[in-house]
Amino acid sequence: MSKPIDKQLDNWQKLASYSTNLQAEMFANLLRNNGINVSLQTLSAIPGMNSGSILWVQQDDLQKAQSILDSIDSHTLDDSNNEG
């Protein structure tokens, strides 16, 4: 059974913010590939302006989405510590 549409509209939670639109798109696609509904909010109304973006997810997906992003961040840190 799906949730009522008005509950879904009011249930978005801020997940993360990124300084570039490319980063936000990359992580949004990763989450979508894992079955998470993601909304992107760009921080500039000017097309082509790379001012960053915010990722929003539904409350029910927040914990899973955060876990996915945390695992990516920790792998990135581990890889950078092993270089050199």
C-alpha cells in the first residue's frame, strides 16, 4: 500500500549538501540506483552557475541513504590514506 501523496510531499529530509552540482548528481544517481527517491535542489537560479546542490530524501529512506553515503566517504578516506 502506498502512502498518501500529501504525506510524501511533507516528508522530505535534507540529506547532504555539495559544493558542485556534479558531485550532487553523482551521489543522487548512486542513491537512485539503490532504490532511493532523491530530490535535488540547486543553489543557484542562474543556468550553468555551479553553486552546489542539496540532496533531499524521504524520511523512510533517510537512514539507508545516509549509510550509503557514509560508506562511500569512508572508502574514499581509506583509499586516500593508502596512496603515496
